[in-house]
Amino acid sequence: MAGKKAIIYPRSLKEISLRRRRQLAEDLLWFSKYSPVERLEYVDREWEQTQRFIETFGFRKHGTRERN
């Protein structure tokens, strides 16, 4: 696909800024607080809420449309 940029992954922690490393550590700590079952329940609940929103309001009412 033309126009797509390749993802460049860091080769070591030194290539990741200190701020981003802290953020990643916080995210991992938060993530590890929940069991896989709890995480799946959260994802399922979020999916159901999104589907209800779409059924109630639809896409077009909130500015989304097909792109040409």
C-alpha cells in the first residue's frame, strides 16, 4: 500500500524517552491489576455500549460518513 509508513520499533530502552517509559510502566501496572476474565468482561461491556449508541444515534447523526 502506497503512502503507509513502516513502524520503527526501538532497539533498546535507551531509545524510548523517560516520560514514555514511565507511562508504559504505569499502564502495565494498571493492566496487571485485572485478571484476563475481568479484562474480557470490560471489553464486552464496552462493545455492548458502543453497539447501543450506534443503534440509538447511528453514524450519520454524529458526523461520520463514507469516504470516497
